[in-house]
Amino acid sequence: MRKIGKTSVLYALMRTIDSKDGKYIFIDCQNPSIHGLRWYELLKTLIEKLIEKYEINLGASEYIFDEKTAATNFEKVMLKIFAELNHKRILLIFDEIEMISIDTSSSEHWKSDLDFVYFWQTIRAFYQVHQNEICFIVAGVNPHCVELASIKGIDNPIFSMINPVYLDLFGVDDVKNMVNSIGKYMGLDFDEQIYSKLVDDYGGHPFLIRHICSLINKSVSLDRPVKVSKYDYLREKINYDIAISKYIEQIIQVLKISYPDEYSLLETLAVQGNEAFQKKLGFKNLSTIHHLTGYGVLKKHRETYFITIEALTKYLKTNSDLLIDESMESKRTAISKRRNTVEIELRKIIYTVFITKYGKAEAREKILKAKKTEDRKKFEGIQTKELMEEVYYFPELKVLIDKNWDDFSRVFEDKAKFNLNMDIINAYRVDAHAKKIEDDDYLMINIALKWIEGCIL
């Protein structure tokens, strides 16, 4: 998965090799100066990088690397380099391999032509004869290039030659070690319960969790050291989720653009549930689910599948247009469900913000101001939380936020858009009014719900 720490693992590997006086070269395939090369030019570049890195006195320029001679001359020069390096095996490390792979590269000759085939035919042919001289690692976010049996009718040179190994997301112990290490330098001492919450909410994704730690550092007292409790975390979690939404979107966009089957399955699970997911899975290639379980975003417990990153589930629900079907009842049910979810979350946010900022007494006064003066005595004796959860209607939630905008501006940012979208959602209370939903109306309320959901879910 993107941002999981793949390149960091490769750097750790290189440090280990250096400590043992081993030999290697690292190829960053996402560099345009790499994926912009033709297959025979890339072979020459491997040679040149080795010569430059280890200061080998060898004139590679006398060897021609073109479509006819590149494979032969690659073998000749590599054997000379191997000898110059005291017969030490050479590791070729290719990072972001999808950038020089069939179907996934941004350069047309790798994506659609046969450069991938010819390049790996050369590497494989050399490796089969000279296994003591070289070995190689490929790393990336998509194992597609090693799963294709053939490419344009030609055997894929590295099909079944490489078994994909996925990096795991962090478990609770890994998260604890990382967060404690980060916290030590920041003067933060974390409550034990926070570690499991970070795994539940962000799936143990190290990149996301590091950003959450950075946000925690900014949100707590400047007096250090300071104890960060579970309640500190829960109080600010809405703001944390808003702040990292762009990173969630980045991870999701990789799936949506490059791996549409995987994205479609995840979206179905998040929006329509396990039964719909398994039904859809029945029509898919099983490698699709292997990808998702390999990436760590999907787990199976008994006969039920779960998305491991709660923030991912929220994003998918918020940004999905999936319906069970296109019937009027389905539209009405979908809108009603989303509207109810929004209403529940708004109640939680209003209560949490007021209680945290003003305390119980003043928070209650602010909440009651949405009611008519003559009606307020009716609510004496009702706990503030119960009052917020059961007595307030959707339009009153809008009033509470609008009248106290400074308290909620970080959540919603744009006051005019907030009021407009809340009015649209309230106008189409399809659960309360059995009216026909025209296509234009459905589109409008869907846009309004998406905007509010994007702020709070």
C-alpha cells in the first residue's frame, strides 16, 4: 500500500548490505530519467551506475547497447564488473517497479509495448546462468507485473519467478513501540489505551499514525512532559480525521485509479455490507481479494470480512454513490440512512464541543438557546446529554452551530456552504414525507450530504 514504509525497508536493507561490505545498486523507477528510458538504455544505465558507485576502472562506452546488442553486452560487462568487485554477488534493487511495468507505467513504451518483456528476458537469462553473480529485488504497490502469465502472447519472463511478499500494517505492539519512540522526543507520555485505538481507527498504517502523533503534539499542553489520555485523543479525534483526510484520499485514489476491482469491492463492503460484498466477490478473480488481504486493508473473521482501517470505511461511505438498486424506495432508504447518520454525528459534535469548551452549566445554557424561551422550562430535570440526543430536531442543530459559528468553524470552515447544505438536507426529509424524489432532487441532496459528511465523518 502507498505510504506504508516500503522504501524505508529497502533503505534498511541497503544499510545492512553496506555494513557487510556487500554490493548493490538502487533504482528508483518513478524517476522520469529511469522510466523514460527504453529497455536497452536502462540496461546500460544499470552498468553505468555500478561502475560509478564502486569506481570501477572499466570503459563501458566501448560497448554498444541497442536493441540488437544490449542483452549480449550486458552479460559481458556484468561479468567484468563482478570480477572487479572481488567476485561479490551484486543485488539489483528496483523500487516503484510498476513505473517500468506493463499496463501500469506512465511511459508508453513500458506500459503498452514490449520493453518490459525484453528487459526482464535479459535479466532472467543472465540470472539463470549466473546466479552467483547477481540477484534482484522488485518493490512496488502492485504485484500485477509478476501475476501476468503472458504479455501480448509472449511468456512473462518473471511470472512465477517472484512470490509477492506484502508488508504488514502495524499491530498494537508495533504501534506502541513507534508512538513511544516519537513521544519520548516530544515529551508525550501516552495512555496505554491509545495504542489499540490507533490500530482500530487507522489500521496500524504507520504513515497515518505518525501524522496523528504530530497532531496530538500540537493539540496538547505546551508544558512538557505531559500525559496524553484516551479522553484527550477522543476529544480531538474529529479534528484529527479532518486533518488527515487528504492522506486517506491519497491512499484511496491509488486504489480507485490503478486497481478499480479492489476499490469497487471495498466500496461495496463499506456501503452495502458483507452479504453484498461476498456476492460481488463471487464474480471476481480471487487474486483481487488476495491483494486486499495482502495490503492489510481487508481481514476475514470466520465468514465475515472487515475493512481494517476505520478511517478508510468512513471515506468510502462518504464518497460513495452506491445504492442497493435505483428504485424510489432504495433512494429514500439511502438518503434516510445517511441523513440519520449525519444527525447523530452532529449531536455528538455539538455536545462534545460545548462541554469541552464551556463546562456543563454554560454548555446547557447554549444548547437551550435553540429552543423558544417559553418552552425551556419543559426540559428541566433532563440531563444535557439526553436533551441533546433526544429532544432536538435537525433544523435546531443547524441553529446551534450557526449561532455559535466560532466554536465550529474548524469543523465546517465555510458558513454559507454549511447553511445551504443543511437547508437542502432538511428540505428533502424523505423519511418523514412520502414524496417522489426526482433525479435532480436526488442529485442535489446527495451533493449536500456529501459536503456535510466530508466535514464530520
